[in-house]
Amino acid sequence: MGNTNQTGAKRGKARKLLLDAALDLIRAKGYAATSVDELCATAGVTKGAFFHHFPTKEALGVAAACHWSEVTGAMFAAAPYHARQDPLARVFGYLDLRRDLIAGAIPEFTCLIGTMAQETHVSSPAIAAACDRSISGHAQTLEADIAAAMAARGVAGFSAASLALHTQAVLQGAFILAKAKGGPEAALDSVNHLRRYFELLFKVDGKERNHDRE
Amino acid sequence: MGNTNQTGAKRGKARKLLLDAALDLIRAKGYAATSVDELCATAGVTKGAFFHHFPTKEALGVAAACHWSEVTGAMFAAAPYHARQDPLARVFGYLDLRRDLIAGAIPEFTCLIGTMAQETHVSSPAIAAACDRSISGHAQTLEADIAAAMAARGVAGFSAASLALHTQAVLQGAFILAKAKGGPEAALDSVNHLRRYFELLFKVDGKERNHDRE
DNA sequence: GCATGCATACCAACCAGTTGGTATGATATT
DNA sequence: AATATCATACCAACTGGTTGGTATGCATGC
């Protein structure tokens, strides 16, 4: 109402509406339990629109993983810790940001990728591969800083890539704990253990976190 | 053939057959994607038998989590590392066992609990609570050894419970990496990072792993 | 005027759960 | 020892509703 052309107003937006709905629904309920009908209802479009943009439900899953990468990637890229000079300070900035994100309601901080990868690694290799691309791509943005910090501080004995992936593993596992326990406390503890691991590896005391302002 | 009474031979076993089938199917495909019909077909029983033993599919999910705790709990309880004198050696024995379990095909080493908790934490609080009981109960068996090791070595600054749960988080996250990547390598790296964290916390060098025989 | 973007209407397969019934074994009664 | 009674364990067939997916029609913008 007030809008003389109800359909025309959102024409061309169905795809994005569906992907945004997919992010919310699949994160909360999982991929298999999220039906196409429900996705359409949440997005406010019809099934015709769905199958116009995605040939199958699986294709939406792949696109949702890609969409997730873009949305979260933009968020992390805009975070202020990137401006820090010391690469190790950037690494701790990342860890502190991840910790701060774990706070409110569980559906808001958990990860689409971990949820989908669990369900689909057998039934849909295409979605699992998209999840791998998303998580590995994100890990690589951290890997560069880790590699620079290792070189600067003379830390060796493992690869920067493996530590970046380990960081993702801890976060994914922390989300599972939060979901099973119905609250973020255990997840926070786990991220704090991860931070302590970095402090021990790079031989800094816990005070490194105090120059948070760029 | 050879068995004169075909039906009587497996009478009374339907419940266990269904739970064993649930462990395999849900681990591979997830809870939502595993249908009651498929469970019955895999178990070799009919739907009538299913709903005789479980009022709903959700009740089977809860029972499956409990069954998983019993099966895996017995396996860990029988592991030889429990005979070691030093509690810290038992902790490393646990970590090395977990690492060794991550080897062959992915469906064989991944965890039912993490898979179910992800999917059901919103749609089925009963299953999520059962997952919490399973994972927390398992963590407690490790927590005792961690607490003793912390006391013996004068390690402090965090709780034994949080470190035991962190260990579970790393393992769960490692399983997600393995599923997304279609292989165990990243999961192994992550467990190795976890082991290094324990070595740094308890100030032992990497050679602690060499007295593996009780 | 014609491709794009979407809506309506529909379908076969599948879903969790129900029904009415049977085979079996334990206990009670005679 | 034989029979009656009953609860348990299970089965085959079915139900209403939901699933992912399709066929077709129409409005919009280039």
C-alpha cells in the first residue's frame, strides 16, 4: 500500500531475497530440514521464482555458501584490526573479533558452512566443495598474517596454513558446543584457549590484547 | 536356511538393529535427511517395529545419542592408556588415540553428536540436550585426568573442565574440516595443533609421546 | 516483439505416523 | 501337564500431508 506497483517494486530481487532467507533458515535448521516452500515463504517469493533462479535445491545450497563467503568476507575485510602495523597484532585482532562475535543469540553467530558441510559431505559433493572453498578462502585471509608473524618472530615447526585452518576448526567446534549447550559460554572458553595457544606459540603474555585501538 | 525359525531368530533385536542403523545413517547423512523408512530398511525391520519401540522419530534421535555414548564410552574405557601412572601421560594417551582414530574413511571416525547437535538445536531441544549429555559426559572422563595433571605440574589459569571441552571442540571442528575437504589431513593437522597446545601448557617437549606402551 | 522475471497450478514420490492384526512367550489357572 | 489369559514384539497396508520439481501463462523492460 502506498506502492502502486507491488510486484514491480521487488522485481529482480528474488534471487537475493532467497539467498538471504537461505542464510537464516539453513543456519537455524540445517540444509535438509529447510524446504523450498519455506525458503520461498520467508523470502516472500513463489516457487516459480525459486526454480527460475536455481535449477535445483542443491544449486541454491552451493549459491548460499558462495553468498555467505561474500557477506562475511566483506564484514571481516572492513574490520579495523587490518590497519595494525604488526602482523601478529592483526592475528590477535582477528581472534578478539571472533570472540566478540560470540555473544548474543546462537543463530546470529554460528556458521552456515559448518552446518551444511556436516549434512551434505556424502549426499552432495557439490555443496561440500563449496563449503571447502568458503572456509579455505576465509582461512587464507588469516594465513597471510600468520605467515608474516611467524617469520617476524622466528616461529616454526608447523605451517601457517595449518594454523589458520586449526583456528577455523576451533571456531566450528565452539559453535557445536554452543548449540548443544544452548549458550555461548563454552564457545567463549574454547576461543580463549585458542588465544592462549597463540600467545604460547608466539611467546607473548596476555597483555597483547590491550592496544586494541588501531 | 539352516535356521528353522526365521522370524524368531531376530525377535527382540529390532530396537538394537534400529539404533545401530541410526548411528551409521545419521552420521553419514544427518538427522533430517535420514527417513524412518530408510532406517527400517537398513535395520531389516518394518515400520511397525520402529513405532513400537520409539513413539516418534525424535525419540529415536534421543535414544541414538544415548546409544552412541554407550558404544563409544565402552571403547574409550577399554583403551590401554588408562593404565598409565602419570595423569598427564593418560591425557596424551587420549589425544594420541583420538589422532589415530582419524585415518580411514570419513564416515567411520566422525561423530554422531556433532552432526545431530548442529541440525536439531532449534528444531528439537530434546535431541540437543541428549547431545550435550553425551559430549559433556565424555569430556568429564578426560577432565579428571586433566585436573590431576594440572595439580601435579602446578598449571593454572583456566579450569580443567574448560580444557576438556575445548578438546572436544577441536575434535568436532576437525571433523567438519575433514568433511568439507573430503579427507582427514586437515583434521590430523588440527589435532596435532591441539597436542602442541597441551605440550606448551604442561611444558613438555614433543618426546612425551614415545612411552606409548603402558 | 521478444527475452527475462516471476506467478499459478499442478504432479508423482516420499514423509512421519496410524491402523488392525498376528506370532510368541510368560504367567496363572485348572 | 494342559489350557486359558495376557502383554510384548512385530508386520503389511494405509493415510493425510509435504517434498522437490514441472508446465504453462503473463507482465515487464529493452
